Amino acid sequence: MAGKKYREALKQIDRVKHYPLEEALKLVIANKVAKFDETVELAVRLNVDPRQADQNVRGTVVMPNGTGKVARVLVLAKGEKEREAREAGADYVGNDDLIKKIQEENWLDFDRVIATPDVMGAVGRIGKILGPRGLMPNPRVGTVTFDVAKAVREVKAGKVDYRVDKAGVIHARIGKVSFSEQKLIENAHALLAAIIRSKPASAKGNYVKSVAVSSTMGPGVKVDTGEARVMAAAA
């Protein structure tokens, strides 16, 4: 059963109405439920079939205002690349030693894994641990690269991965309720623009079916997709 604060927040929102993005974000901020600084998330339902390989939408975007959370970065590399990763601000750097720690201790005190191509053979040994948690390095999202310094800096600056789920929805954080409306709007626009640029050639009809925004503990607010359509036309 929903708590009293949630029920009170729900009364402030028209569950049928599709709000302009700015107004929707104002409602989310004004009706925060928890005492902690809740994460604000954008949910975008796409007109794609994720079961088709050519419609499995995924990518990355660096939020212009960060996400409110500094990610803990693990870099798996060797030699000179280890030094570059440390200088760029990686939290953990290593190779076989950290792979063994993950294997034997189920150590997962990190939010992102970056690896150089020459160690991916060894990284494959922990694929069954990292994969289900969305942590496996992937060249498509820039986490398998020799330019580890750039990859680390982007993640620390607020780089977000997005991927459509089995229901055809992308969920991604765009900040915190403590952010200003303008910062959240700018982040939301950046995410929507990236998703639109990722539109598969095989996707037909109205690509963005619906958009909603919510905080960690608060109710969702439906967003007018007209804004997304304008961005689609400009992309």
C-alpha cells in the first residue's frame, strides 16, 4: 500500500494529462516523497521491437549537468594504460588481480567497468558476473577502448548508458530533485536527442510513443511528446 506522502503527491498530478516537460519536472520536484535527495528518471517508450537485433536501441550520452552521482570506475588494463587510468581519476585500476577478486569474492564495489581491447579475453572470464548487472565493457558504448583517460573522464563527468528493455522502454537518470529545473531540462533534452539519433532505420511510424518523468519514490508524470517530436525533426 502506498504511503501517505505518496498518496498526497499523487493528488497533485493529473494522471491523464500530458504535461510540458518543464511543468512535469516542476511537479516532480515539488512532490518529492523521500527525505533523501531522490534521483529523477526519464522513461521513454519507443515504437521498436527489441527482439529484433536491428531495433535494439542503445547508446551513451554525457549529461551537460552531470547526474548528481559520481560513478566509481574500474579500469582493467595493463602497462602504460594503467597509469593513464589512474591519472584520469579511475577509482580502481588493475588486470588479473582485480578479475580474480571479482571471480572469487564477487567484488562489485564499482559502477562502471572500462577495459582495453587487449585484456578483453581475460575479462570474458567474468562476463557471467558483469553481464547481468549491465557492467560488461562494450565497444558500442565506449567502454572497450585504448583511450582509457577519455573514457574515465566522460564517466566521471556524467556519462550515462541507455538501452531499451524487453518492453521497449528506456529508463535513464537525468539528475536529482535538488537540481534546478533548468539543469534537469537540459539533461532531459540531451538524453532525448541521443535516443532520437539512435533511431533504427527499420523503425516505422511514431518512434517516441510516450515519455514520463519521476523521482525515486514519487509518482510518474506523463510528458507531452510534442517536444520530443520537435527534437526529432531537428536531429
